[in-house]
Amino acid sequence: MGIPNSVLDSLTTNPALPPEVEDRSAWYGPKLAKCEDWIERLSEDEIAEVERAFRRLDAERIDFTSVTATDVPLPTLASRLQRILDEVLNGRGFVLIKSLPVERWTRREAAIAFLTIGVHLGDLRMQNAEGHLLGHVRDLGRSSDDPNTRIYQTRERQTHHTDSCDVVGLLSWHAAKSGGLSNLVSSTTIFNEMRRRRPDLLRVLLEPIETDRRGEVPEGCKPYFTIPVFNYHDGLVSAIYQRQYIESARRFPGVAPLSPLQIEALDLLDELANDPKLNLMMELQPGDIQLVHNHTILHDRTAFDDYPEPERKRHLLRLWLAPPGARSLPEVYAERFGSITPGDRGGIVVAGSKATIPFE
């Protein structure tokens, strides 16, 4: 695809664009699909260590909302988890950990095991207005047409997006009857590709754009936040994106309709995200943990069909994590993350919300 002359003229008069990113966060899915070095398999000894830790924690009946790594020491696994976290934050941006033996645990036990691992990776952040530190990703029979519904509560395809935290962790408890596959794409690679193909459209996505909060509005804030899709700060490119919520933000007074140029830029971003030459598809099996760095990865979930029996329905557990060693973010992120302080940012906090951990 050639660059139009009008675009070349624009770049000549306004040449400043962030440079291409040349680190390991810029990857292409087909190449990764040929290897397995992004998969971490826990040993039986490491699983036993997690099991001892979570059973001791459960027996103590402490307040789970205040649990830290000190409360659940993992003498052997802890250092490996830090290496895994470094790969998420500073490497490819994702890791798949296989496979916790959830088939021999109750859902509560699996959740506490997940929390035990999670607190070794970062501070737990609230995921909704109810203050859930542990999320349940399942179909609640809702539709994304409802402006107060978040898409993870439906069986619809999610489309590529980021969550409002540094790192999202998913533990698969039950898989769907069919569908529900995970699709990851490097937002860094998309940034690079847009810079090469249509730098004029990349420039559009470096400008602020409104995104709907979907009814979960912090006190004193607007019902939407205004942050560029791509943000260049401290030598790093970070992304924050949810196309449906950008579009639904147009319902609010004072928010202008998307311009033709904005639509063209978002369309190109989506086209690249959906390109199998860029993205990576995977199926999460029960007991798998997927860790994703929201600043360098867009994640998607295909639509799914479920089993009719409630106990067999697709069900994932989710953690939003704020690692203390996370990257520097621009000040504008405080509008969504509440703070830009590593280890103490991200999540959703509204008036009256209180941290809680719903095991069911």
C-alpha cells in the first residue's frame, strides 16, 4: 500500500512521530505459533507448593482482600514467577502457564490458588463498581447493546481491546462447548505497521479520543475518559483501546461524532488486529493461566456456544494486577487508572465501592 502524496506533504510539514519500536514486544503471531517458549509448565513440586500455601491461607480465614505475597510464601516458585512477570512486562507481553489441577479442586480452592499466584505478581485491583478483586468471566445473558453492560458479561465476541490495569490474569475453570478462543495481537506491531503504511492515520490515534466508562463512573469524573489510543512516553509506546466503547461514548452530550479520518484510523487498527499474519490464537484449557500486558497487547475472545448445564458453562476467573515494577505511564492515564504510580494504579473505583472477593 503506497502512501498518498497528500500524506507525504503532511509528514513533511509535521514530521514528528514516535520512532518504531524494535524490542521483543513487536512480534508476529505465525512465528510464535511455531514455538512454545511463551508457555510455562509448572512442575508437580511447584503445584504442591501452591497447594500447601493456599490451603494454609484458607485455614487461617483471614481477610482475602488484604492478602500479600508475605502471607503466602512460595519458597521455590516465587523467583520463577518474577521471571515470568519480567517477560510479561518487558518481553513479548504475555505468558501462558500450564496447568493447575483445577479438576481436583473446588472453585473456591482454585480461586484461592489463583490469588496465591496473583499476589506474587502485583497488587490486586478492583474490576467493577462492586469492588470485585476476583472477577468471574461468564455469560450472564446480557447484550453489549445495553450501554451499562461490559462485553465480558456476554457470549459475544469481545473484539480486540485492553483492560484498565497493567496486567490481566485469566484462569480457565471451564471451557465453552465451542468457541471462546483467545486471540492476542501486539499493539506494538500494529503501531509499527501503521507508521509504515499510514503515518497520517497513526497521528490521529496519538490524539485524545473519548471512551465510554459503561456506567462505572468515579466520583467527580465524566462518564467517559479521554486518552489517545497510542501514547508515547519515556521512550515507550503504550496502547489503551476498546472500539465499541469509543463508539458508544458518542451518546454523551458534548462528545462529537467520530470524524471520517478517525473512523479510517480505527478501521485500519482493527484490520491489522484481525490479520492472521499478525495475531495469535490459542485455546485456554481448564487450569491454564494467561497473563497479558495491557500496554503492549490487545486481547480478544471469539463468540461461544455454551453447555446447557450451569455447572459446565464457560467460566474463567480474572485478576487485574498492578506490579510495582511496571512501566512509566503518561499523566493522562490517571484519568482512567486513578494514578500513574506503579504498583498502585488501575482498576475501577466508584463512590461507595469496597474491595471484595466473590468466590461464587
